[in-house]
Amino acid sequence: MNTQELINTTKILVAGSKGILAMDESNPTCNKRFAIVGIPQNEETRRAYREMIVTTPGLNEAISGAILYDETIHQQKKDGTPFVKALIDAGIIPGIKVDMGAKDMAGHPGEKITEGLDGLRDRLKEYYKMSIRFAKWRAVITIGNGIPSQACIEANAHALARYASLCQEAGLVPIIEPEVLMDGDHTLQRCFEITEKVLRSVFNQLYTQGVILEGMILKPNMVLPGLGCPKQESSDKVADATVNCLLQAVPAAVPGIAFLSGGQSGELASARLNAMNVRFKSRLPWALAFSFARAIQQPALEIWQGKETNVPKAQQALYHRAKCNQAARLGEYNASIETT
Ligand code: 13P
């Protein structure tokens, strides 16, 4: 294992004011998002969509790394340039989603366990040869009546740690994503408690498996009330809850925390990340960055509509959201940026 290479890659991914673009929707998820806006769902539309994203002018000003899906890393731009090469040429590190999805957990109705460890060592070797330098694995935790169970939390934490260890062995930085979902009517406080419990379990398992904390990135949810909770909270309240929760559970040796957006609007995700950096940045051991999918892509997807003529406008929208999140990392985001 080349520890120094892992540490260097991690540093580049969360350095300065940049963040990660998650463009790793599986085919079913990508198709679902296309269907909602009326875009045909096939390999060529998915390829064209990813070409629109990867060729966005100036994307590397705010984006350090892009997480791809396996189909995408085998695809090319229309001119024949592989997407992986296009990203590297643009100064963006290519990454890969390696989990095989969250499946129903046996004996635990309403809960999920992420699969994908079988054969992972060989897949990671191949990805490294293809110049991929980091990976992502997402675990899903649902808050509900009597859930999450300890069994679900522990099984997912264990899988995350085994995945992370395999990644580091292969020279890829693991992005460790335990997502506590926003679905439900739970309060901010309950999300705090569950997120803290999940993170403690994850770091216990990472310690047990010997994962190098300096060579990983944590990708957590923000601490939020459930979507159905009547009491929604201000950005400052969300920022305080999220950072205080992370301070309880995330070791200082972790270089960076890159949030998922989880279905928040682009504006809210930026405002909340900004509030965290305004209120805490100078006092934190880790960088607070972003690894958003929907909160960067959604407006661009709606503008693109699968049409070549809409590409420049869609790219402007993508660039705009990336820059908004860069501003949020610096604590310089405000509503007026949205209209400029
Ligand atoms: P969202 O930002 O849309 O939650 O996606 C992040 C991600 O990578 C999910 O695994």
C-alpha cells in the first residue's frame, strides 16, 4: 500500500475551496431522473448527459474530483476521448462508485444493507489501472418507528470498513458514505442522535479494520429534520447541529468531510454548508466540503432536456451551482450570488 499516495490524493480532493461532483447515478437511478423530466432512457442519452457535464467550461475551478458510474468510465465523448481522460486533462481526479446498491436487509423490514464486497479487490485493481484514484460506497440508514436497528447500523458500518480497507490496499481513497435519509417526520434532534450513533459505529469499524484515517474522506448527511417534520430549521440551526454532531464522532485525523445533498435543493445545500463554514471553519480539525449530486446537477438536467441545443445553458447552470458551493466552502455564499 502506498500510504503517501493515498494521503496526497485525499489532500487534493478536499484542498482549498473545491469539492467533489457525484455523477455516479446507477442506470436505474439515472433513468428515473431522466423519466421525471421526459428524457429518453438509454445508453446514448446517459452518455450525452455525462458529456455535457464533463465538458462544462471551467468546471475544474470548483471541482477537484468526479465520481463516475461503471458504465460511464467505459464511455467516450463524441470525438472518441474517454471520459476518464477528459477529466484528467481538465485537472479533475476521476473516481468510481463501487457498491452494488442498498438491498433489503434480511429479518429487518424497512432497512437496507449495501452489497458489493464480493470480487471487489479485483474490480479495484482494474479501476486503478484505468487511472481511477478514489471510490465511493453508500450505506443507507432509515429513521422510522423502531428503526434503525443496531443490526442495520453495525452491518453497514462493517461493510463500509471492509470496503475502505480494500480501497486503500489498491491505492484508491475511499469515500465513506453512511447516509441517514431525510425521509420521515423525525425531528432535527432525532437525526442528530442517529447520525452520531451511526458515525461512532463507522469509526469503530474503521479502527478495527485498520483503515488509515488520513487517507479517507467521510461523506455524511447534514443533520436535518425529516422532510415531513412540521418544524423545519434555519441554516444556522442545521449548521450548529451538524458540526456539533460531527465533533462528537469524527476523529481529527480525518482530513475532509464532503457532504451529500440527499434531496435538498441546491440553494439550501449551499446555504447550510456556508453557515457551517462561517460559524466554525477556523475551529475545525477537518475541511468541510461537498460531494453533491442532485444539488449540483438538478437545474442543469432540467435545462438540458436531452437536447444538444440546450447544452451551453445547462453547462452554465452546472457551473453556477459548482461555484455557489465553492463560495459556501469559503463562507462567502449569499442569496445574491444566485441572481448574478
Ligand atoms: P446527492 O447529493 O444527490 O444526495 O447524491 C450524493 C451521492 O453521491 C449519493 O450517493
